[in-house]
Amino acid sequence: MKMTVKGTHIPDKSKKTTVQDLEDQQFFSASAGLFLFAPFLAQLDLDRIVLSSGLPGSQIIPAKSYLLSFLALKLLGTERYAHVGDHAFDPGLGAFTGLDIIPKCTALSTYSYSLDEVHLLRLQEAFVKQGHRLRLYEGKMINLDFHTAPHYGEQSVLEKHWAGAEGKPSRGP
């Protein structure tokens, strides 16, 4: 294990950890606010969602820990995997994901690229089914992601919207 100039331990790789592993430990975490979501995630039963969606994992990093890593980065507002290094030494973020530290950029990118459309559709279906079982929403449809659709007609009924893929504002539908 390496150490920083300030004496922070740098693990070589992420590894699974449990609540019992953290017993009687105290640490500072800039990401402690993530734990406000813990009761909701427990109610949501991510284990069931991950199992029914068939997400792959490894012996070192389980599928649930990868999913929680991506979720944690989204909740923290981290826009790119390359910025995961900003949180590399935060033990609270690691604990949130069930690991000692959050996976590094390469591990997250490699995992992300290993998921195909089938994995993502099964994950969405499992999430929606579980949400429906828990009565988290009443509608018959839920939109988990949306993007502005370009409009090429003469007049747009909506104001301009940011189109991230094009890197500029565009007219909405």
C-alpha cells in the first residue's frame, strides 16, 4: 500500500468491505451526504434489482458495487469517470459502494463499456418492476432518461434547449 505526502494510505485496487470491517472506525468523508439515500436504497432492494437484471460483476468488485459507484458519482455531480480521482481517497464514498475505495477511472470505464443494450434494458425493467412493487409511482410509464429531440421545422413551440451531444443549444420539438 502506498502513501501520499500527507500520510493518506492509497490502496492499489478496490476490494469488498462490510459494515463489520468498518466497526469502531471513524473517518472524515466529504461524501457523507450520500448516506441520506441509504434508507431508500435499502427499501429499493438493489440486491434484487442487480440479480434480476443479470449485471456482471467480478470476484473483486461485485455488480452491486459498480452500480452504487455510478449512482454515487451521479449524486455527487461528477460528470465524467475521469473525475473519479477527485474522490479517490474518500473512505465514505468507498463504504457507500461496499468497497474500501471507489473503483478507479479505468475500472469504471471498462465496466461501463462491457455493458450492452440488453444489460441496460434489463436493469431498467428490474428497477421499474421493483419501484412498481413498492408503489413508488402510480403511473403506467416512467421516463428514466430523456434528451432534447432536434426540431427542423419552421417554428418551434418550445424555447431553445441545450443539446449535449452537439455541444450547443438547439430548438426543441
